Amino acid sequence: MSFLSEAMQLLKDAGDAAGLSEGAIKCHAGCYRDNLSRCNDAMLQYERVWLQQQLRALRDCQGHPVLMDRVGGEQRLNGLVSQSVLFQLLLQNEFARRGLAPVDHHGPVVAAEEAWEITSVQVKREWGILPA
């Protein structure tokens, strides 16, 4: 399956699962892609690890009614998982576009902060986003 057809299927799946229109999901994907394009290479490495952890946490909620309720129910959870998978695909595409390869995790990840949201100078330094 090509990148475009895989992305379009994920858009449809995410929209269906979350009860959102395809246009709304496309808007989310476009904003995510724009944020990725403004990241430096170190930020992309952080985002890769952040997104892996986010997706793992969402998948850990599946099949657990109390946890699913905390994120808004099974349908919303499935939408968030589909959207995160789409974001992983967009991130992989950005890595490929830049000729980057993933590197081992080498710093703390703040669960509530994507690469472009990091507020901690220490976290930025440990990931190489800011000079040490």
C-alpha cells in the first residue's frame, strides 16, 4: 500500500472511530504535518519517542472499561489510536524526507508535551534541541 493510500485509509478510520468528519481529521493531520516541518532533527527524534509512548498508553487502555471511560469511551479511544497511527505515518514520512534514521531514546519525555511544546530547558538540552 502506498503512503498516500495508507494515509487516506487511516484518515477515514480515525474519523469514523472518533465520530469526526474526514475534513476534521485532515485538518488535524495538516496541523501535525506543519508542526513536524518546523521541528529540527532532534525534535523529530523526541517526537518519535513521545508518540510511541502515547500510542502505547492508549493501547493499554483498550479492553479496560474504567480506563476507556477516562478518555471518553471506546469510540473516542479507537479514534485517538487511529489518529496516533496516522501521526506515526506522517512522522515516518518526515524522517524519510529528511533522510533521518531513528536513534535510541536518550532523554526524558514529558507525557503532556509534544516536541514543539516542551517547556523544560533541561529536557531540551538532554535531547539536543538546545545546546548543552
